[in-house]
Amino acid sequence: MGYYQVIMCAIVMHLFYMMIILSHANSIPPDDPIKCTNLALNQNCTVTNTYGAFPDRSICRAAAAAYPRTEEELVAVVAAASRESRKMKAATRFSSSIPKLACPGGGGGLIISTAHLNRTLKVDNRSMTATVEGGVTIRQLIDDAAAAGLALPYTPYWWGLTVGGMMATGAHGSSLWRSAGTSVHDFVVRVRIVTPASPEEGYATVRQLEEDDPEINAARVSLGVLGVISQVTLKLEPMFQRAMTYVEDDDASLGEDATVFGSQHEFGDMAWFPSWRKVVKRIDDRVKTNTPSRGLNDFLGFRPIPSLALQLVRTAEEDIEAQKDGAINKCNFAGFYASILRFVGYGYTNDGQNFTGYPIIGYQNRIQASGTCLDPSNGTLQSTCAWDPRVKGLFFHQTTFSISLSKVKGFIEEVKELVNLDTNALCGLGLYDGILMRYVTSSSAYLGKQDDSIDFDITYYRSKDPATPRLYQDFIEEIEQLAIFKYGALPHWGKNRNVAFLGAINKYAKFDEFLKVKDKYDPKGLFSSDWSDQVLGLRQGLVITKEGCALEGLCICSQDSHCAPNKGYYCRQGKVYKDARVCAKVSDMEGPKEGRSSGVHEQEMHELGDIKVVRERGGYNHRAQSTPAWQKDYVM
């Protein structure tokens, strides 16, 4: 038996052990994302995300951190910083967002943690509402609502998000079944937000926004640039039960099926595996039954996983990535993993303990989300969340975007055309549960979804070394650019690499209305940062041009040095979407002659929006006409 067969068998055994035997293993929750060297005064601090790395791998430093426990303390914290004209950012307990949403920038700023603003203030059965502080997690909200016989019908699948964090990023679950919107922020009927204020007002004030106030649509999805959300009131529904079944199908008619599946099943979603030409459909609807059911969602990917199993999986994937014939091994590896998931029902159980088959029937609060790796334990790292940076575990990119339902079929067909060129290209997605396709409706939020859409969530391998390319990385890059530029996809505000945000703000019809509220609430921009200004199109610099920048999604390659020519990766034209520029593996026979820094034809014209790009020897020579501000990031 060869090396990879041995390691795969070991991985399979450990995964079975983790999934079946250790469903209630001791674990330790994620570390506090805020670290201060002066613990007594919470000074000289850094903040990161739950994965331990921002897209550009920079270290975010701040002069101090604050941990208010009440709205009054929060007002005092904001007032003190406002008086000093100090930059501020809110940070949540688990800091789940990939981009630098929590970084005030500049090194002299203040991080305001909402970790202790975590109380449910009131659950009102008569009005069917819940009022919570901004640091309350989905899990707390779900549990406290359920105790009163109520439910929030649509939520993200991960327990660890906070109410304030979801309103910063527009987080959502999967449904098209509510015309008023299905994202969590669409259920918000009142917000209290602490913002800077004039000296006459004491340098900070609490603004209360009601459901009929137009300004609430700026606060619903805010990127954290308006202030700190202190309290939120959400509309709930009476508790109900759901019946869920996973069905595997081929993807031959996925383009057509995807456009109607969301209207057929209230909580439906799909996991697409393009290289295997398969799709796993989640058939998930409310069920009327007088019989209490004990179905439970304890998704395997969100369970505590033994550190040894994580180390084995990561080591195997790193080794496969480094092999010349790694694609085939990765396909086999992913196939093992996917078969295990299917065998154990993805972590769902019929009675809270055992999976005996579909359908899974249970109450909404037991089915809608999970995250048992957040549960406290004996304080050791015996088991933890799969991506915990304190152990050698998963480390990945996420490219997540939503495409209008009317355009979804065309996008899917072009991705299938790309995969048909090499069916091994996207096997690796099988290790990350495929391309998750969730349904989401349009929203009244100024920075919310503009149309009923499908959200495509692609999670894939990221090297610990930023200069190391990935197997078939050009395929993912082409899909990313195809979605963002050709199909006008909107990026998920809490995920993605830098390039996904290029031009994004111009896709929001009421962006100007958002800016008016931002300028009113925070005229000095104390809650803004370089990153938020770049994403909002107010500042250049979103693209970071340097050697290897395209490997990490910091730029779109325009010359070979943006890839990894020393490792055989050169800047090339897309295979299906010809306007794409991607880092492709080129054999020694195909490589450019010595002295050429661009792998594309000389004088080739390329249209990217309104920019006219002329390719010449040595890379791009950009000549722009009427270039919008966001596109200036491309001009060197």
C-alpha cells in the first residue's frame, strides 16, 4: 500500500472516530480575537479574525481595547474616543468575518468588543419580538426565543455569529419564501446604535431607529461604519417543525433546476460538486404534525474535531498540493471524505443521538443552525473548531457571491463548460462540502441584496505560504472573475478576497442614501478605516500590486510576477471567460521565453468595464478613458 493510501486510511479512521464516537467530545472555544500586551489597561493590542489571518495577512494593531457591559458604558467609551478623534471599530466575540471589518487601522485606534453586550433583554409573546444586545449570538437568540415558544425563521447555519455582526455583513440563511426579505436584518424592527456626536451632545449619542424610519435601511447592513449597535429588536414567529432530506442528483439540468428549487422548498439549498457532476439537494420544509420530534442538526464541520485528526487532514492536503500528480490524489481524498459525510447523514440525527435515515424532523431551533465546537470544556486543545489557528487545521479562502436568479443558469452553464476542460480541476471542493448554493431575497437594506438571488459559497485550500500557488488555482480565479465582472455578482460583505469587492459598491442602487446616513452619523469618519473606504469606493488601494499578489486574491494578474513563475504559474487568459486573467500552471515546454514577464499575446486588447487595457511586452500598459474611481485600482 502506497503512502497516500496509508494516510487516507488513517484519515478515514480518525474521521469516523471524530464523527461518530466524539460527537460530544471535550473542546475549547475559539480564542479571543483581541490580544493586548498590557492586560491591566487593555493597551497595545491586536485584533484578527477567527481564522487567524486577514486576506492580506497583515497584523491589525490598535492602541487599546474596551469591553463595555452596558449601553451606558458603551456610550462612555465612544464619547471618550470621539473627544480624542480616535478611530474605532467594533469587534465580536468570535470575529467570524474574513475581511478587515474589525480593524480600526493606523495603530492608534480603539477596538470595542461586544463580547459582554450579550444579554437577551426581552422576549415578548404578544408582539412576537425579541430585544437583544448587539453581542448576542445566533445560538442565544434561537434558544431564548424557543423558550418562549417562538422562532426566527431564517438564519445563517453557524451559531457563532452575533446579531451586530450579522447586521454589519448582511449574513443570511437560505429561503425565498418571504417577500419582505429573508436575511436576518430583514426581521429587524428597531435598532439602537451608538454614534459619535458633537461636544454639545457629549461626544456620543444613542440613535433609536424604528421600522418605518428610512435610516434603518442603512443600519440593516452597515459594514460597521455607522457606530456600534447596542440593541436590536427582531420580529419572530410561533415555533414550528421542519422535515429535511438530502437527495443526491446529477447536475445535468442544474441551471434550470436552480432557478425553481428555491420556490419549491422553503429552506432548500444545494451543494454542487462540479468535478463529479453531482449536486446534493436539501429538501427542507415546514411540516404540520402534532407529534413532537427530536431531530437535531449537529453538522460535522461545526463539531469539535480532535486536533490529531485535523493535523492529519491538513498534512495530507499540503502533501497532495505539492505533488506533480496531486490532482488525482486530491480527487480520491475528497471522494473518501464525501462518502463519510453521506454515510453519517452530515451530522444530523433523528433523535438527538443517532442517524437512522431521512427525513430528519425536528423543531426549528434544533434544525436551523449548529456549532458545538463553540461549547466550553476542560480547557485543553484536545478538540476544537476545524479552522482554529492554534492547531494545525483547516486554512482556506472563501469566495462568496450572489447572482440574480435571472442570470444563474448562464453562470452555471459556463462553470460546467470550464470544468469539462479538466474534470479533476474542482475535485478539491469536495473536501469543503462543495459549492454551497443558498437562496436569498432582495432587501430594503441599502447595502443588502438587490434582487432575489442564489448565493454561491466556495471554500478552498489556502497555503500557509502566501507565495505558494494552489492546484488548479486558475479555475477558481476564472469562476470568481466570471461571477463578479460578467454576471454582476454581489460579494458577501463578511467573506471574500480583495478582488471580489472591485466595483461592488456601484451595484447598489441606493448607495448614495447609505453615504448620506454615514456622513450624518459619523461626519469625521471615526468608524471608517482604509479598508472600509476602499470597499465603499471612497479611497484607492483595494488592489495590492506586488509579486505573487494574484495568488491571494489581492490583485488580478497583469504580469507573470503577480503569479509564481518560479513555480511554473504564469498570468494567462481565461479558458472560457476570455476577459479573465488568471495564474495558470504552464509546463516547461509552454513557458514564456526568458525575459518575458507576461504570458499573454502582445498588443492583445482587453475590455474590463470601461477600461481599455493594451497588453504589451512586460505586462499591461493601461490607458483608461472615463475611468470610474473603483477601476483606478487597476491602473499602475
